[in-house]
Amino acid sequence: MSQINSLGSKLSLVTGHMAGMIDQPALPVWVGTLIAGYAFAPALAGGLATLFLLGVVISSVVLSPFFHRLPGRWMPSLGFGVSALSFYAMVGFNDFALLAAGHFIAGFGTGLALSFTHGTMGRTDNPHRIFAMGGVMLGIFAVFFLGGAPTIIAVFGPPTIFKIFAAVMGVACVSATLLFPAVSAGEDVVKDSAGFTKPVWFAISGIMLMALVQAMIFSFLERMGADRGLAPEQIQGVLVVMGLIAITPTLLAALLEKRISPITVGIGGALSQGLIAIVVSCSSGFAPYAVAAAFPFAMLFTHTFIFGHLARIEPTGRAVAATPAMIMSGSAIAPLLGGVLVQTLGYPALGIAALIIDLLALCLYAASRQSADVAQSLRQTSVVS
């Protein structure tokens, strides 16, 4: 049985994070393949990705409130196993209804695994750092996936994308089976199960909105370039550079953990994300499109700080166990919402909607800091009295 802070346990945790968050780097190729390879309209292709993310969200919402009470040793193995089998089954599907069912089941299994992975990360000796290391592994995977998957899919056919997903989930299943730590909640943690405070809810809501923007722009990034007449090698080049850049924010976040306030990072991250979304979606030509290579930085950097922040202010692990729900509830809405906006108003509508949503996220982060300051002032007053 692995101890939670052992090297093997941490390797299993970061592998589970990488597999469970596969939608983050894969959405452009995923949705693009469903459109170009399966001839689905943008709204239908986005809808399939939405069903996967909806499965993740429902699973996380149902299970994360009980994370601190349930022994989670085998949950990730079960979840990743279900997801791997579902993706492999979809290799033989062409019908929309069958693909829809497969996407939802795969998402539910992924959400089960990821909730227990993130909840366990929150119980390690340094949640901020282990989450950052998971982000680094995800970034490395993104480089290989975005650089190689489009070519492999073009050679071997559209169903190859589901074989790739099945293989990734299978690796995570084996890793979890062999190395995932058994963590039982202490009696003090189980008792600490009151509802979330306002600072927790505001921070959760802010990261949810940023995830919505991330997925809304990211889902149609590949199609955005193709529809503007950019060469395939230009689009793939941007995606590869994006993957390379995606490795840096989590590393930087690990180094700056003690130097910057998480809420300050959230405010700056939301604003920069919205501005980049405007540039990418409301401009023409290759240069503005290439700015998209920096797009994931804001979300990855911000999310690492917010994850560590939530692990500190909500000690039961329930808030961080709900990470799949808070990230993918926004992501689940995004492909379908983005598809409707593109079909009705065009790509500039994506950027305008993104900026509005990010400004709301900025306000929520500011409210989280203000309500935390008020709560601390009240506690100090109570102590003095």
C-alpha cells in the first residue's frame, strides 16, 4: 500500500490528473475530427464533447461531497477502466446516438476517477505543488498530442482519436491500480463538514467561468484557423507551440507559490484570458491567430494557485475533489454554446462573450478576497472580545 507522499503515489496522482484532464489539450483536435471526419455540424460535434464533459460533471457533483468519508483506493482504477473501455468501443461507432452514449459513459468514468485523484492531491503535504506537477505532465502530453495526433488521425482515420483516448485512460487505470494511495479521513476532518464559506464559493465560481471561456475558444481554435484559410501546417504549428507554452505556467506557479496572492493571480488571469480571446477571435490573418499559442497560460497558471488556495481554506478535501465539476461544468457548456455562437453570429461572437464572462470571473475573485477579509476581521474581533 503506497503512502500518500511517496514518489509512486505522486506519480499515480499526476498521471491521473493528466488523463482525467485530457479534454484540455484535446478539444481542438477532438471537435475538429468530429466535424471533418464524421461530418457532424459544429453544434452536434460540440454537443458530443459536451456530453463527455457533462458526464464528468455529474459524476463529480454526485461523488465529491462524500470524498472525505469514502475510502477511495480503487475508485480511480474503476473510473479510468470504464472510460478506457467506452472510448475503445466508440472506435466502431458512426451513429450519433451511439457516440453520444459512449461520450457520456466515458465522461462519467473519468469524473469518478478524477474526483478522487484531485481530492487525494488536496490531502498531500503540498497540494499546490503536486497540482502544478500534474499540470506539467499534462503540458508534456499536450505537446505530443497536438504535434502528432492530427497526422496520425489523417493517416489512420477519424476513429484513431478514440484509440488514443482509450490508451491514455488505460495507462492511468494501470497506474492507479498499482500505485494509488489509500487515504482515510481523520476524525477531525470528517467532523469538519459544514457548508462551504463565501470565499470558497466565489473562488469556485471564478474558476468555473474561466474554464467556460477556455473551452469555448479552445474547442473551435482549429476550425477557426481552417475557415480563415490558414495552411494546415500553420494551424498545427500554433497548436504545437501552444503545447510547449502550456508546460511553463504550472512550473512558474510552483516557483511563485509563496510570492503572489492566489486571488491577485485570479484577477490578472481572468483579465488576460479575456483580452487574448478578443484578439484571436475578432482578428484575421496568421499573426493574431498565433497569439492563441499563449491562450492556455492564464487558465493553467491561475488554476494552480486557486487549487492550492482551496485546499488550504477547505481542509476536508471536498472543494478540490469537486475540481472536475468546477472546471468541466463550464467546459461542458462551452462546445455547444460555442457551436451555436459560431453558426449564428460567427467567430467574433466567441471573443466578445469570452471577455464578458471573464470580467464576471474577475468580479467574483475580488468578492472572494473581500469576503475573506471581512471574515478574518470578524474572527479577530471575536478573539479580542
